[in-house]
Amino acid sequence: MDFIKGHTIKPNEVKDDGRVLFTDGTNNNLYANEKTCKAYGYRYVDGMCVAFQPQQNVESIKLNTAVKGKNTLHPDTNVHHVQGYNNETKGNNNLILVNGVNHIVNRDIQSTAILTGIGGESRTHGEAVLNAHNLSNTNTIADTATSVMNAGQLSTIILNCETTDNTQTTMTALVNQPDATGVYTDYIPIPLNSIIGIEMYISRLEVGGTSGTAGNFSYRRNQQCVRVARASTTFTDFNTKNIAKLGVNGSFTIAATDITDEEGIAQRVLQVKVTDRNNVINKWSAILYMHILRTDLSF
């Protein structure tokens, strides 16, 4: 930049905080008066020539925000944005995004989002919940009026794991291990008194091993329905389609079990387990779509 006529200094450097430092051609880090500052098109603020006024320091920007409506956020909920009304995080939550009304993020859940609707519930790590609804209707059955709650939602979950032998391995949610606290890293909690439609796409990629061939793979789709009663869980396996493969498929299974969480509460959960051959290193990834319809009517 050339010197402007009538001024003996010119801009030389703009600092990260917006300050403009000048030079006379020999000496740097000079400060301009208001007249010189404005002559070069900058602003003069509080005795300083500035190119811009810095925003709040990144370190001090609020990572946790709750917008509108009586949302209940447990004190150890970190890095979250909750927008809407009457939403709740149960605690020990991290990387949470919630939008809507009457949503719940269960305790110990990390890296999850409830994006639309009413009355959704996030039960596992790395879950995205869409189009949740929660309705209460009064139905007349045999001349007896009963109020039955029903809630539906679509949950999308990404699972991953690695296998190196023929040991059955449980796939886990893709979250940072320091955030993956609680037993729900390896389990997918499901509600009692519900019907769950499952569609899963699962891929297997060989990357090495003495018996493996790098680049061999399999990609499959599985569809089934799960009836979650209080006393039992029943699976109806509709079909498994081999979409593409090079080499073998490997094996997978979806199973239910009952566990007790850190709070001592009994919980029905699903697990996706995979297995392949000895001395083959496989990378596994699955995307699990769960269409959940639950009710407060016990069966």
C-alpha cells in the first residue's frame, strides 16, 4: 500500500484482535491517530485504529444453550443445544442436539440428536431421532373407557466394530471413547410394550490378516420386526438380501437381553453381533433404522 498524501505512515499489519499497526517505511508497529486511521478507511475506536472489532473469545463462547420453554437440563449436561419446550436431559450427557417438545435424552447418552416432533426419547449413543410423536387417546373397549398413550419415532443408529478371528463381536456406537461412558455403548435400549420395525444395512470390509484378502467385502440388508413384551422379546425375521459381495458374507445376529444399568434399573436391550473367519481382519459398519411404536398399555 502506498502512502496517502499528507500522511507519513501507512498500514503495515492487521493483528488477530483487529488492531491496525502502521509503518513509516523504517519503523514498524506504529500506532496511527484518528485522522490517519480514517484516511486509510479504518475505524478509530477507544483510541485505537481497528480493521474490525473481535467477537467473543472462542474459549469463552457458551457451548451449552437452551432456547425457550422450561427445558430441564441436568447440570452435568455438556456441549448441547436444546430448542423448544419441556425437553429434558437426564445427566452425564455430551454433544446433544434437541429440537421440539417433550423430548428426553436418557442418562449417560452421548453424541445424539432429536430433531423433530413431540415426545421423542434418545436411548443410545450416536442416535438420531426423527418424526417423533406422542399421543394420548381415550378408547372405549367393552364399555370401559381407557386412556392409552402411544408414541412413535424413527431412530437411526450407526454401529461399528473390528473382528480378527471367529469370536462373536458386539458392534458399538461410533462415539469418542472418552465420551462413551455407561453400559449403553454396547447395547441399544428398547422400550417395553412396543413393536419395533428394523431395517439394517451392514457392510464388511477385509483389510488384512494372513487369511484375509484386502478389498474383499460384503454388503447386506436385513428386515425384521420385534415384539417387546414385558416377559419376552419375539423376533420375526422377514428377509436378508445380499446386495453385493466379493468373497464371503460373514455372519450377524440381532439379539435381545435384559441388563441392569448403573442406576440399578432393569433395561431390555438389543445387540448386533458379527463374526467371520480366523486370521481375517474385518472392518464392520451398520446403519440401523428402528421404527418404534410404544404404549403404556402392558402386554
